[in-house]
Amino acid sequence: MKLSRRVSWFLLAFGGWSWVVWVTFAKNLWADAGGLAFDDGRPTAYFWVHLTLAIVSFAFGTIIGVIGLRGVRGDRSARADR
């Protein structure tokens, strides 16, 4: 399958954006002082659900970013061969 340059860059940007957003969220979740994530120092169900969401989003963001990176690299090598 061949990706266009525009789609490749979009996927790469999406992967990067996903990491920025979810790293920020995970830091805020860990530092939660409002009592949603921790109850007397123990993680709550809210914490575990949102940590799972963050981990899955990291994985998908990485996979999507790698696909975009491969598309960008493939486009560059195809252009160099011309």
C-alpha cells in the first residue's frame, strides 16, 4: 500500500500529537489532588480506567506515527530514485 505524502505527514503528526496529549494527561492524572485518581493514597477505579486509556492511546499513537514515518521515508526514497 502506498500512502500519499499528505496522508503520511498527517499520520506522523497525529502520532506525535497523541503522545503530547496523553503524556500531559498521565502527568495530571498522577498528580491529581482532587481525589478522583487516589483515595487516601490508593489508586481508584477512575485512575486505572484512565491509565489504561492512556496506555492504549500511547500504543495507537506510536503505531500510527510509525506508519506515517514509513510513508514519509518511502516518499523521500521514491523521489530520490527519480
